[in-house]
Amino acid sequence: MKYINATIDGMPVSVLEGTTIMEAADKIGAHVPRLCYHPFLSTEGACRICVVEVEGMRNYLPACATAITEGMNIKTNSPQIRQTRRDLVELLLDNHPKSCLTCDRDGNCELQNLAYKLGVRERLFEGDRKRHPIEDSSVSLIRDAEKCILCRRCVRVCSEIQGVHNLSQLYRGFDTVVAPAFEAPMDDSVCIKCGQCINVCPTAAFIEQDATELVWAALDNPDLHVVVQTAPAIRAAIGEGWNLPPGTPSTGKMITALRRLGFDGVFDTDFAADLTIMEESHEFIERVKKGEKLPLITSCSPGWIKFLEHFYPEFIPNASSCKSPMQMESTLLKTYYAEKMGIDPEKIFVVAVMPCVAKKYEARRPEHYLKENVPHTDAVLTTRELIWMIKAYGIDFLNLPDGEFDNPLGFSTGAGVIFGSTGGVMEAALRTAYEMITGEPVKELEFTDVRAVEGLREATIKVGDLDVNVAVANGLNNAKTILEKVKSGEKQFHLIEIMACPGGCVAGGGQPLVYAGDYVYPLYPELIRKRQGALYTIDERKEIRKSHDNPYIKEIYKEFLGKPGSEKAHHLLHTHYEAKLPRGIK
């Protein structure tokens, strides 16, 4: 290791070779403002907000993209540097819509925050402003190019983390815009609807499609029986909307808030996660016995499924045919629950609260309809949208008593809870598959070898006499790594879990956008760990921690489904996938 000596704002520093000025300045408390920079993406150096003065250099240099060299004398601030940064921000603002008070990101916008910190209080450069129509073809998200500041964070996360390469910078100069190829509508592109572009966007150039008005209307309709289900990752993050520390479990308060909003039934998607494990474990065991369609690849992440259909259709036979927990729960609400309650399924309005904008797309897939124009899931809210609704209703979330889910579709085990974390589906499946295969109680409930914040993990798990080779990937570039190893024959796995979002659902495209230093984003590793920790804590505190021990799961098979893998279970709880090309390409 070679150390480089330099001076920053009169203070001597010694840093490893390759350290940037920004990194070195942060270590000594000399904060350099930034905008296009993102710690988990490649360095762009586009915005120039982070300019600093280096002795002997004629021009200012970008701190994010300049490595420290021996003897460098750096000044991170001066009246002249501050004015330069202000000018740059003013130029961005003057090409930006004047709609802060009605913008989704008002109060949570990095451009707005930076303008405040630098003391920008007026628009000085009036003139022509870029004009673009709002692009809302996607059922999951909206692209508003007028709010884009060309930081290219969305381009980088789509390529470097997700491996989709759907977005790029088109044209030049004043006409530059970020969009899919040929400026195609998002719904006609290879967009997988994951929403990570939303998570890294510093403004509101990308936001989710709003479903709150649809839900308000349903709650106000006396002819509808409106029920809601909540995914595991919601309870680990919703408290952040009221500044609770990340990783604070808020299940009980969330349930009470939903009841006060007026829902007729409050159910837990974790129940269906337990059901998913029953069906998926049976499917896995059958495939192992027959030695076919291995590895079995999980199918709970709709972003991953769309990625599979676009880029790896040859692996579609390997994907589990199980519906996601959201779709299983919704299907049961309009069949089993409707039958028990004596309610016309068409009068039941099912709302799902999900950490993922891809779930909005999944709910509208044609295979997920009870009949024409009657989807199993009528509306999908993100965690952010639910937070907005609770606040809009004047509900004092922090002082709510804890409520309980409605049964039977609200009772879950610890295995169902950990679905929201990367490795959680794998771990839950192993708890049940182990006992199904061996006929013996599993000795260790925590399969920690598959728990990870990093994007890729491989392990061999001993299940009786069988060595089960497993892999866990989150972030789809990591999925590519695993799938390419399988294609080449380099690796042979029995079971693969893939989550589209880094860290799993806890960092989904619909989770709260909170500040972590300069950034508004849920990709910060420590934030992901804390949200994951909330789910593992809930799991540890559960009296029942294995899906097959859930008494209501046993009851629904006895009363309604028969047994895992039965004809009825397969009809209601399983689905299919098919290869997809962007529209217009044959």
C-alpha cells in the first residue's frame, strides 16, 4: 500500500494512493457539496458542483473524479468557489420547473436541499427552458424529463447495478434527454419496472405511478368491501416516514393506521409467503426426485421475472411456477375469503402495500385476473404512498396502539417475515424443505450462509444425505453472473434465489426516500442492514418460525386447497411466464 501526502484547507493529510479529493476531504470534515456523484455508482463528474481549487492548476477540478497526488495543495472552499457552485446550481434551477410545492419530492429533493445550503434564493437566468411531455405509459413509474438534471444516475444504476441498460443520454446540447432507445415509451422498452431509477434520482425525474386516488375512491364506495395486505418489508421501513430510526419494526402501528383509514380487513402478505414456501418446497422436491428443471429459481420478484423474460428466456422452465405471495394472497381473498364471508368476489377490492413499483406491473399481468376486467389485486400502493395517505388523514402514527392482523389470512410465521430480505426466501424454503426431505426436525433454524447484504453468495447446505448447492443474488448484474455460470456448466445449483433490488425488498423502488448524508436513497448498505435486521428480529420473536407449522396454512389446505401441488392449488396459486421482446420488435 502506498500513501500519498497532501494538504487540504491547510491541514496535512495522508491517504492511500487512488483516493479522490472528495473522499479525503470527507475524512477530515471538509465537506464538498455534490449532486451527480453516487457512492455505489461509477464516477460521472457531470454536474461540477464539487469543484475545488488546486494550487498550480488554472481551472477548478471536480473533487469526485480527481485523485490526490503527492504534494497537492487543495482548497475546498473560498468566496469564489462558493459563487461558482451557486452559479451552477442557479443554472440548473433556471432550466427546472417552478413546481416545488406540488412536486412529489418537495422537501426530499437533493437539488432543492443543495440550493438551500448554498443560499440560492432567486432565479437569475430567465430564458428558454427545456420542454418535454410527461411519459406515463408504464403502469409502474413516470418519467418527467423536465425535472431531469442530466446527472445520469438513473443510466448508471440501470446499467451497472441492474444490467438492463434501458436508459441512455440522447441527443446533444439543449436537446439532451435521458430516455430509452429512440426515446421510446417506457412501456415499449426493456424496462423491468424495478424502480431503482427512482431510488437514485436526486429530483423527481422518475416517480412511481400514483394509486392513492384510486384507493381513496374505493374506500369511499359503500358498495365495495375494501381489504388490504402488507408485504414484510413495509413494517421494517414505514416508521422512517415519521423519523423513526431505520430498522424499527412498526407492524402494530401500521395495522392500526390501516384500520383508521377505513379498510374492512387488514391481512398479512406473510401468510401467503408461508403458502409460497409450501408450494415451492413441494415443487423443489419433485424436481430433485425427477432430476429435471434444475436449478429451481425463485419467482417472487416481479422485476426479476421481467428481466428473465427479456434477457434469459431459456431459463423460464427453471423458474418456480408459484405466484408471488402478493398474488397468492389476492387470489385467496377473492376465492377462499370471499366464499367464507359470503361476499361477491367482484365486490371485494384488494389493495396491496408493497416496497416495489414492479408490483404495480405484476398486478396488471393478464394471467393475474379472476375474470376479464377483474384483477386479483385491484391497486398496489408503495410504502411511500401509504405514508402519504396516513399523513393526509391526520393519523398520529407514532402514538397509535398496536393492532393485530385479521385471521386466517393474517397469521404468519417467522419464515414468512424474512421474505423481505435477500436470502430470506431461500432460508424459509430450506427450513421447510429440510423437514419434508428428511422427515426430521431441522436443528438450526438460521441458515446464515444465505444471508447477505453483498450482491452475491453461494453455499452448500447439508439436507440429510443431499448436498444442496444454492446461490443468492440481489441486483440483476449479480443474477447475470450466476446464470452465466450455469449456462457455461461452470456451476451446478439446485436452488437459486434472485431479487431484482440490491439487498432485496427492503431496498425496493417504493421504499421511503431518506437522507443518508447528502443522498436521498435507500441503497445505503447500513440502512439495508438495519431494515433486514428488523425482519430477522421479528422472525426470532415469532413463536412459530417454520411455514409448515402455521396452523392456518394447515387449515386452508384441509378446507380448500387439498395438499401442496394439488390440482386446485396449482390452478389458484401457480402461473406461467413467456419470452418477451420490446414492443414493435419481432
